[in-house]
Amino acid sequence: MNRQIVITFNSTHSAMAAEDIFKELKLDFELIPTPREISAECGFALLVREMDIAEIFLICNQNQIKYDNIYQIKYNDGGKEYEKSD
């Protein structure tokens, strides 16, 4: 099963800046509409594949990425849940 993480932002500007940094780092990610279940702040989020939470926090902190929250996607019984990371 693939590990997937969603990073939410407070603004579109922050989401686009993070997208640029993730592209430079050649990470496996996608800019997606923010899932309504987790935020209504900004319309965009990053879906990151095959990385763990600690790596995401490190990348965000080292590159001064201003994010709102980071969620790990948990799949169960054909559905999915978003587990907020601290």
C-alpha cells in the first residue's frame, strides 16, 4: 500500500510556493483540490507519495514552507480517513 500525505495551506500563494520547492527537489507529489473533510482555508493542497511524516516536516522546515496542517491518509473498508499529524 502506498503511503500518502496531504499538506494543507492557508493561502494559494503558500501552496504554489511549496509546489515550486517540491518540483525543484524532484519529489513525487501532485497539486490537488483540498479535501473538504480536512480544510476550507485554501483551495489547494499537496498530495505527497511514498514519504513519511518526518521527511515532510524536515523538508518544510528547511525550506521555510508555510503550511497549515499535514495529514496522513489511512485507508479502511474501501474508504479513507485523514489523520492529522502533530
